[in-house]
Amino acid sequence: MKTTKIMVALVMVACVFATAVYADASDADPASAPEMYFWAYENGQWVAYPGSGYYAGEAIADSDLNFTWGSDTYYGTTLSGADFTYQYQSGGVTYTNINPFYGKIATVNNSSDFTIYRYANGNWNPISSDSGLSVMGFYRPYSDYNLQTANIAFVPNDVVSPNPLPTTGLATVETVTATSDYEVTFNVNDQTYVGYGSDCAIAFKDAMIRNGVPYTVNLNVISNGVINNSYYGEVTQIGNQAKTTTYNAVYNSNTNTTSVTATYGYFALYDANETMSNFMLGFISPLSFAPLTGNEFYLEYDDFTYSWTEAGNTTGNYP
């Protein structure tokens, strides 16, 4: 656990527009988790609580900030902000998925009356401005990531405005470079491509661009106000192959029913051991300290069919 507090005196409003100066403390070696600062307003000044982690959810748990985890309900299941993944059952099978409420915070310094801000591109903005996001667990201190930040502040709503947030003594965002720490290998149709990124979806995009291969990968981190826990990092096109869905619908006038068969074409993702991955590329990282790690993958185009019966003549619903 971190024991260091970094005190930054409350400065006048004009300083909000000053150029940011970064602390050396967060210039971490890529072999170890970088440091993030969690800012709390205490006794008229901002206090930074350092914590290390790939995600903000890990880093805040590593800090000495006085906080409690929150919870929320997802498809009838109550999930804690402390957990990166959760399990659910479907058809008698237990599955593991990413918790979309990872990093949900209930109280800071025994108060629930606050707004969460993040520092990025020289500005402090509430995380709710990021497509309505309400949790801070998935923010990462990496330059190639959409939700990048190394500084998160819990701004009390009852503090008289203006309440300028610090612009000096901030932790830095790690610059992602084309080095072995960020290297990921992709094997596709007997071809091998190498890319670089803080997660494997970003590295896949980089690999395709480097090799001039047409591609489509889902890099939307947020979906409808929560983390895109099912599709962030899904590959839907490589070269001239793409994810497809085709239907065959046949109407039976004797039973007044329509039999529908759907065929889904998709890219199956396998790890270096050629075991099918349980998670999309976006939640896997080549960095050894991330919750889910991997640096080599196989992508194979596959398909499966699914059939069902509908009442009436519904053939017009299927082109």
C-alpha cells in the first residue's frame, strides 16, 4: 500500500489556465504498473493519493484514499465496483464477463456527495461527459487509449464555486511506443502481423495499419453509458473477410409458421495456446501487470447456424 500523501495548496483561479507541470513519480518502467493520483479536497486544499495499476480500479485500491466501493445491478445481478469480472449462468453453463461497473465508488472521505473528474489533454472534465459514464475503474494512464488519464479527482458538490483543481504536481500518462513491452503478434490465414498498443485491440489496429490490411475493430470503450464489456476489441473485418449474418426463411402454409435459419460468420479468437479466448482483445493487454494478459493470438474465420420457428408468415422480415 502507498503511504505517501502529496499536498498541493489551493491556488487562485488564474492558475487553472496555467501549463501543467508533471511529477516524475509516474514515469514508470513499462515492466511495472504506472502510478495514478486520486485527488481529494481536504481542509481547503487538494491532496493526491498515489496508487499503481493498469486500470484506475486497481490503482485506487492500491492507494491510501479513504473510500468505499459502490454497486449496481446488471441484468438482475448486483455487481460490486471492486470486481473486474463477474460470473453468470446461461443454459446451465457458467460464464465470466467483464464487470461494466468496475470502479464504481460510493463514498470518498465518508461522503457520497461528489462528482468525479479526470484530467486529460490539459483539462479537467467530469467523467459523465464521456458518454454519460458513471464509473472510473476502466480509465488507464496510457497515451493510445480513449479513456486515458493519470489523475482522477473527487470534487465535493458542496464546495463553494469556484473550486480550481490542481494543474501542477500531476501524474503523467505513459507514452506507448513500438517496443517489446507493447508488442502483440496476430496470426491470420497463415500470415503473421505485429502491432503495438497498451491493449491488444489497439495493437491489432496498429498491426493492420502497418501492413496495409483493410480492417474493422470495435474500439468503442463505452456503450449506452457503461463499459462496452461484450464488444470492445471485437474484430469484424480483416482483408476481404467480414462478419456477416444471412437468413433463410421458409413459410409453411399448412402450419401457418415460418422456419428461420440464421448463419453467422465471424472471427474466432484464440490465444497463443490455440485455446478460444473468453474475452475480446480490448480487455487483454501485452503488459504483464494487467488483469488479463496475452501477446499472441490466432484469428480464424468461422460460422455457425441457429434455427427457430415463428408464428405466421414472417418471411418479409428477412431479406
